[in-house]
Amino acid sequence: MRISLGSLARRLGFYRRRRLAGRLVVRPRDLYAVWQEEHIARLLDFLKVDCVFDVGANRAQFVRMLRDRVDYQGRIVSFEPI
């Protein structure tokens, strides 16, 4: 299944986008994030992952990305080592 980056950005709900001359403009770092999220989603699905360990969770940015953008429903164990 091929998905254009523009449709993927819309599907993932990127808020940092705008239209310029009728075309969708997405910043390069947002394109990397789109690729990263799609890659993680496919990897988790392919490997049938049911638990993710987030070591060095800080403020749980990775957990929020997994839940909100990748739609991961499995268990996530996150902690910040001291």
C-alpha cells in the first residue's frame, strides 16, 4: 500500500502545515516525524508487539506519540532511571 506524504500528514493530524499556491507545505522535520511514525506503526504490527518499554521517559513524549499518532493499544512501561 502506497501512501503519499501529504495524505499521511493529514491522516496523522499534523498541525504545522499550511497551503501555499494550492499545495500542502510540511516542514522537513515534520516529514521525518511522519516517516518515523509510519515506520514504527508497521514495525509494531509486523512483529506483533504487545508491550513497549520506554526507558528514559522524561515527560512521556514517546508514549504520547505511540498512543495518539501510531494508535498503539498495547502495554507501555515507561520510567526515568535516576
